[in-house]
Amino acid sequence: MNIFKKGIFGLKHVLTQLREELDEHRTAINENTDEIQSNYAYVQELGNKVDQLAQRFEHMEALLKSQ
């Protein structure tokens, strides 16, 4: 019976370690997801600014052609 208790304790220990490692991986994945979302929002903002600049250049070009 003593060997059985040691086996159960060892299994619980291994499962606990596995859960801790999986929790660390989950945390890292969540942090990376947050960073990806933040970068995506930043790229969208940059895209909007590029579009605004393109519109301004088109307007300036039209003004210069009309002169």
C-alpha cells in the first residue's frame, strides 16, 4: 500500500508541474495575442494616416495642375 501512495503522490506532482507549465504557456500566448492586437491597431492607424496624406497630395496636385 505504501508504494501505491508514493505512486499517487508522484502522479499528482507530475500533473501539478504539467499544469504550471501549461499555465505559463497560456499566459505567454495571451500576452502575445495582446501585443498582436495592439500592433494591428497601430498599423490600421498608420494606414489611415497614409490615406490622408495621399488625399492631400492629390489635392495639391490638382491645385498645381489648375494653375
